[in-house]
Amino acid sequence: MNGAYGSTRYSPDVKAAVERLIELKPSVVLATGDLVAGQKAGLDYRAMWKSFHQSVTLPLQEAEIPLAVTVGNHDGSGYPKFIEERRIFEDEWKTYLPALKYSDIERYPFFYSFESEGPVFIALDTTRVGPLSDAVLKKP
């Protein structure tokens, strides 16, 4: 969905896609990252998220369609250099927490799970290269 680095505008295609989703009325919409065009110093991340929410999140919320997201590297990479972007991603999505039947929300929005009409969905932060840690996998 994202455009050029720092973009605060979404293409007419995004608006058309959101309108079509509202017509279809799915039980949930999954968005798998790179919702904003970050991962570069000096960008206005709050402005980018404001635009995303106005273009996508809020219209879906008004239609009572939950939007479940996973973090993309341009949204809030897990590498230390991007800690502030990551903090903003977390803050934004805790503010716009979707109405879902969560099975695990302890580490939302980076790692969480929910049920929707039967299936269980698991959101994993895969913005760093390598295997998932034992802590993430909840291994003893």
C-alpha cells in the first residue's frame, strides 16, 4: 500500500480497494505490513500513520470491519536503528486496536493471535532476519 518514502497520500487504487472491501463486508481484513513508507531517517511517521488511518483504518472501522495488521519493515523494523519507528507503530495500533476475538494479545501488535469464524490467525513480527526466538515461540 505504501508509496514513496515519507508519503502521506494513498493512491486512488487504495481508496477503491477499501470501498470494495466495505461492499463485500468480510469478517476481517488482514494487512501484512508495509502500510506506510518508512524505514528512513527524518520522516514524519505520525503524519504517515494519520493518512493511513484516514484512508484505510477508519473507513473499515466505521463499516465494523476489523483490520488485523502485521508489522512490515517499513512500518517498524525490529532492528535497533528503527526503535522510534517501532514505538510509533506500537502506539498507533494500540490506539486503533481492532475488535477481534484474541487468543493471545500480550505482545500486540508484534505477536498476537485471534479467531475469526473458526480459523485461528497468528501475527508474527518477521522484520529481522533469522529464526524466531524461544521467547516468541513460548518454549519452556
